Amino acid sequence: MSKAEIIAELPKLTEEDRSDILVRLWHMEETAGPTAREKHLLNEAQAAYDANPNAGSPWSEVEARLRRRA
């Protein structure tokens, strides 16, 4: 079955079946680990932090800024 066929069938499933598929897909993603691209991005972010750990903002400040925008 092709990806297009699978996607076309999803709306025909019950809510329970779609939920089960979603849980299974999420589990597959979690167990697969990060992709090569994600590992590269994580390594870049770690290197940037290591070079300047004070460049970021504490979560409390970030959250406050986000709440002001909403």
C-alpha cells in the first residue's frame, strides 16, 4: 500500500483506530532516536552553549515574554 493510499484511508477509520495509529507512530519515532540532521542541530546548539552559556535567557523570562505576546 502506498503512502497516498494510507493517507486516503485514514479519514475512514474510527477515532479509536486513528488514535491507536497515532500512538504507535509516536512510539516508533521515540524509539528511532534523532535523525542525522537532528543530531547535527543538537551538536551545533551544544557547541553554541558551550561557547557562551550566558547568551540565553532563563525559562521564566522566555515564558513571560511569550505570555505578554498572547
